[in-house]
Amino acid sequence: MNKKNPSKESKNRIFDPAQKKWVNTWVENSNNTMSGLWDATMKEDSSIEMHDGTRQWVIVFYNITKDTFDWKWDYLQADGTMKTVSKIKAKRNTSNN
């Protein structure tokens, strides 16, 4: 990341009721790119799995409750295994700021 010009991103996630799935796209300035569409599916365990067209990148929202969820971003390695490259534990902000 360039400290003089930090990376900025905009992400959009929209549920398509006709297809019964989430669609995701984002734009980032660091590479002057816009991602392709990512498909998302809710699994039987209520987790939400998003993947790009190559299925090399997978984002999973899991342990979803009313006020919390976990998030991870995995990458498919050359040997066929997935490697987690980022994890987030999210909690609803309940403060009255």
C-alpha cells in the first residue's frame, strides 16, 4: 500500500431473489480495478459462501447470530488446499454514538 495514496475500496453485496443468491462486486483504487461478480450461496449450516468465477478465492461468513458473525477469506493454493489469508470477528456496535 502506498502511504501517500492509501488503497480505497467500495464493495456492494446485493441479494438477487430471482436466483436466490448474493452477488458481490467491488472497486479498488490501488490497482485501478473492478472485480468480476462473485456468487454467494447460503449453506445448510447457515454460513454464506462467496466465490469468484475461478473458485480460487472463497469468502465465508459463518457463526452468524443477530449481533455477531465470523468472516474468512481463503485462497486455493497450487497443491489444491485452501489457505486462509484473512479472518474477521464482527460484533454489532450497540453504543449510542
